[in-house]
Amino acid sequence: MPSAPSSPPSPPFSRPSLVIVGAGPRGTGLIERIAANAGALYAGAGFDIHLVDPHPPGAGRIWRAEQSPLLWMNSQAEDVTMFTDETVAMEGPVREGPTLHEWAGLDGRVFPDRRIQGEYLRWVHGRAVADLPEGVTVHHHPRRALRVTGQPEERQQVWLEGRPRPLSADLVVLALGHLDAELDDEQRELAEYARTHGLVHLPPDFTADSDLSSLAPGEPVLVRGFGLAFVDLMVLLTEGRGGRYEGDPDGGGDGELTYHPSGREPVLYVGSRRGVPYHSKIGYDLEGERPPLPRFFGPAEVDAVLERAGRAGRVDFRRDVWPSVEKELGFAHYHRLFRAHPERTAMAWADFEEKYAAADAGERAVLVASAVPDAADRLDLAALDRPLEGVRYGSYEEFQVGLRDYVEADLARRHDPSFSPDLGVFFGLLSVYGQLIRLGDVGPWWHGFFSYLASGPPGPRLRQMLALSRAGVLNFVGADMTVTVGDGVFRASGATVPGRSVEARALVEARLPEPTVARVRDGLLRELYEDGGVVETAEGLVAVDPGDGRVLDRAGRPHPRRFALGPYTNSRTPGAFTRPRTGGPAFRQNDATARAVLTFLRDLGQRAAA
């Protein structure tokens, strides 16, 4: 990249300014918190907020209006809010506002399409800007940010695409959202083989942005990845090509959901490490008491882990964290079982809780076996994580039936309140994630496990998946899916059906790009990394101060003028949006960053006045 021309020094006592790179939900949430805190923390004449994003403020890239109405949110309308409540542990004031379903007048149980969420986000952005105090002005620059320069003790320069002079900023917040990434070694080899043999290879991407026109009707397509990116792909290649369903996608009424192909669909062969789709969203509400969390993994336990990590130099998730997390999730499960379904237990809750608290992992297993008669009521996290471990089928045809049975059983359980301990575990997962943020980089396994259990597709999507399987449009490859090349084709196989493979001339990697700083395509972040302006963790994430999001240098020192928020940092939070009354760690982060920004600008103004 050519060097940008040096800029003239800023005039003395110039108007304070903040640049936020990224005007999507995270940037919008930060502005909302600035507005909420400004009255108490900032009494200056005013300052400028520059929003840099080629997409419209509020919705950003992911929630933009220009996308298929067939693509849904992965949350029910009542479970999405951009506003704080009293459950958020933050220093700033609570500013309540409507959830998505209240604002849009929707049934709270509906999974809205993403364009509606984009409208909600644009409205939230407008309200946040209107709530800013007099003298604070917001400017949107519909461009890409190319680089950030400037010494820590001086104003920063933010260079924009197509603009010869930079924006001068006292502070810069990177709210970049999900990022595109360069191919890793395996992906490069597959892409090169595809180029030289006339094959189709679609690397990890945001499915709504992918060009799927090269996937020909009737042709087999290998798909690696069975999460939410696959669900979007499935929708766009079936309904998106004119197919239609007959029956009730919500599972009511008589008969199965039936898919009628248009003839324009390819034939999909999907597999992954687990070989199964993410668990269905839970389809009922909590009745009665919520598990009192945190219980075994709260602030004190995190403090202890951080103290040990300080001595050892790093956190080992499996050794230092997982035992407490496992106990916490078990507590959430059994609290719900004993309180909501006591007829399925063989011990009083008070006795069980006392013994559970004192027991180690082996003793807990003995305790549970004696207190919970039915194995279906016991929590087995290892079996949940790898349901096909050790399972073998003699043919693909047998496996198709077996996996359909598995999905149907999952749908039935996740929509049956008699299995409400599953909802207890869900709340446990949210509680654990809120604590883990303080530990920073805990490795990739936890995030995938959380998403698999707590952030799966809506039930209707899994019913559509079953209908597509019965119609022969969708086929399952199995667990531990591998892809090799040879004889001018891609070849996929899995451990679930030994000795069998599927050949195709097209391969889709149905997953989001890994947020690895060393391979990020974003030029601004890539240049900061190469210049040492940001440091990557062991997982490849941007290292930030968990307290307020300031970017850390190689010595672990926070940059006084640069912040980073979002999934590419080691303070990433669960899910895209926050459920009301769940504590919202993203709200807590936004509030802390907003207060740090306002305090800095206030002190800057006071020094200038002096």
C-alpha cells in the first residue's frame, strides 16, 4: 500500500473528535452509551463523532436492506434488544428502550427476517444520535478506513479511501464487526486445485455476500460446515431458487413438511467435525425459578484463574477453567430438574445441592446416578458435544435415516418443556460466557461449543432440513468430514460411514472466516498488525484491555487513544445481540468504553482551557 502523505499538525485547541470505524450494531451501541453517560461525565462545549463505514449507520454490512428476505435472524423478536436494563453490571445509567418485537409490533416468538432487524438498528442509531447532548455532532463518512497513524501521545490520523487528507481524531474506536480473511494453507491448496481443474471452490464467507451462481442445478456440491452459515446456504439454494414447502414449518398440524423442488437446486452433501446441525433453538418459555447464577464460576473463580495465570504466564482452558464451567453448567441443569420436575429425582434438592457443591467430578457422577434415576435426565456434556462419536453406519442410505431421527428427536426435546433443564443449561452458558470475557483468549473450542448448544437455528429451519433430506436435495456425510482432491474432483468422507466417499466438482466452506489478525483482509487492521499497533493472542485475536477495550501493545500496555470492540478481539461476547434481562456483557463493554472516551475528552478540554 503506498504511504499516505503526512498531514499538517492540528491547530491548537481544535475541536475534540472521536472516530468510530464501523457503524453497525457495535458502533451504534457505543453511541447510545456515550449519549447515556455524557450528562454526568462531559461538560465541554462539544465534540465531533466521525462514523466511518461504507454501509448505512445502524444496520452496517450484515443487517443491510439489500439482502434476501428469505434470510432470518437467528433470534426471536422478543429476544433482541439494543437497550440496557437493571441486570447489566455497569457504571453508567440504564436507558431502557423497546425490544425488536415491541418496536416492530411483531409476535415476540417470530424469527424476523434480517431486513426488519436492519430497520430497527437504523431507528436505534437515529435515537442515539438524537439523545446526544447539544454540541456533539455526528458525521457519517461512507468510505473504507485504510489506516490509522499517530504516536500515542498525539492526535491520531485516520486515512479514508478516496480522501486525500485524513480525519484527525483524539480517540479512535475500531468497531469492525466480522471480518473477511485470507485463505489458510489448506484453503489455498484447494483453491489452486479448483483453478487448475475447472472446479468450483467457495471459501469461508458471509453467505449473503457469496456468488452462488456457479453451483449448477442438479450437480452435487460438497458442503463443509453444519452451522448457521450452512442454513443460509441451504435457504438460498432451495427456496431462493424457486422451491417451495407444503405443510406447517412450525410442526403443528398433521403430516410432515414436504419440499417441492423447482429443478434449479444443486444436490448438497453436508458434513462437519460433529456431523450434525447445531441444536434447535428452545421453543418454550421459562416457567418458575431461574437457576441462581453464577454459582461455581463467578467473579471469585475468575480472580483465582487470573492469579494462577499471572504466575504460570497463561490460561489453559481445559485445565484451569473447564472444571469450574462443567460444574456450573451441571448446577444450572440439576437446579432446574429438581425444582421444576422433582418427581424425576430421588433426593431432596437441599441434600443434593450440598453434596454437589462439595464433590469433585468423579463424586458428582456417583451422586447424579443415585439422585437422578433416568439417564435421559442427566447432563452429559461430552455426549452433547460429539453425538456421533463411535457411531457407525453401513451405508449412506442408513445414515440419512439415522440422522433424520436424531434431528427429529432434538426438535421434539427442544420444544418440550418437560425437558426444561436444557433451558437451565442455556442460562448457564450465558452466565459462563459473561465471566469468561475477563479471561480474554480462552481458545476456539469454547466459542464453538457455546454456539452449537445455545445459538442454533430456529426449529422451522431444522424441519425444512428434514424435508430437503427426504426430497433428496440434502444428504449427510457424517462426522469428522475430510476433503481431498484427485482425478479432477473433490472427494469427501467421514468417520460415520467408514470406507465411503462422495465426489463432486464443487466445494463450499459453509462457515464464517476465522477472525485471525494475521490473515485478516481489512487493510487497516492488517497494517496495524504488521506495524505492531495491535498484538494477536494465541488464538489470533486482537488483544485488548478487558476493562475498557483499549488496544494492548506487545508489553501489555493499553494504548491511550485506540480502542477495539467486537468478535475479532479477545473480549468478544456471545451472540450478535443481547437478550433482555440477561446482563448483556456487550452492554457492559460499550458502557466502559463510552465512559473512558468521555473522561478522556473531558480531561483534554480541561487541560486546553487551563
